[in-house]
Amino acid sequence: MAKTPCPFFELKNAVVGIAGLGGLGSNVAVALTRLRVGKLILADFDVVDESNLNRQNYFHDQIGRHKVDASLENLRRIDPEANLSGHKVRLTPDNIPQVFAGAHIIAECFDRADQKRMIVETVLSKMKDVIVVGVSGLAGYGRSNEIRTTRLSSRLVLIGDGVSGTGPGIPLTAGRVGVAAYHQANAITEILLNELGSILLRKES
């Protein structure tokens, strides 16, 4: 059977980096693979743990495997022809520009606030014209409508309620993390469809 073309044909030229493959990143990667975005660059140093299965896109038989390898396997089950690259590495200000070379947008999918700040600052200062779509405030359950997408600048988009953090009685849950992840994927899609032409022209100039 012939492969059904993506209705958003422009997405085939896009390159998206995903920094972290936990509850956010593993689900953002699924959404963008289903949209057949041109290329995904995946980066994470961690392995799948049983505690991850309550919200991350992995399976019980993948426990102990690197998240990069498990994600590549799962995404290729969705689309065997997907253009994917994986990096089993801890991201730092020194290696982020190399790992995500060629990306037009980077999805910030870390858990820790200091790591979130680090990648945003690194991309904005070292990677000309690359847009960051980050997340702040997604813990707990309920209140799905409080997860918002805010364009803070031409190169920074923030998803979340900006408040909710984990703590006693406030866990990370599949529903609310999933809402934030799909907000991220939707924001990335919107930016690519509306702005990819301009981004490509700036990179060429």
C-alpha cells in the first residue's frame, strides 16, 4: 500500500531537536513522528526505569535500556522511514550546539529547573535563529486548561502554568504531562508551518 502523504508537506524540511526523552520528550517525539517532521534529533543520557512507565512512552520490556535506543525503536514502529538520530549524552552548554546542529527548533524537555534554564540560555546565546519551546509548571492533576502556550519572544515559547512543581502529594501524572507534551508538539507544528520559510532564508543569508 502506498504511503499516505503528510497533509503538512512543508514539515518535511524541518529539523527538530528534543532535549530529554522523559514524560515530555518521549511523547513530543511520538507526535512529531506521526506528523512526519523531516528529521528528529533525540538526546538523553538516561535509561528507562520502572517508575517512568506511569507517564513516559516506554514499555515494561524496555526497562534498563537507554531511552534513546528505546525511543528510536518505538518511533520506527510508527514510521519505519522516519529520519531520526539519537545521542546518548548528557547535554551541556559545550555540546548542545553540536548535538543539535541543523535544528530549527529545540524542544526543552528536562525535569530540573536548572537544566531547563541552562538549555534555554545556551540555545538563545549560541545558536542563531534556533527557537526553543520549553515547559514550566505541569505537575499534579486536573486543571488542564491552565496549561498555556505563551510566546515570550521571537525565539522562546513557554508551555505550562508557570507555577506547579512536584512535591509531597503533587506527582507528575500521565494526563497532565501529556497535555503539556502535546502543547509543545502543537506549538512546534504551528511555528514550522508559519515560520519555517523565514527561518530557512535567515540561515542561508
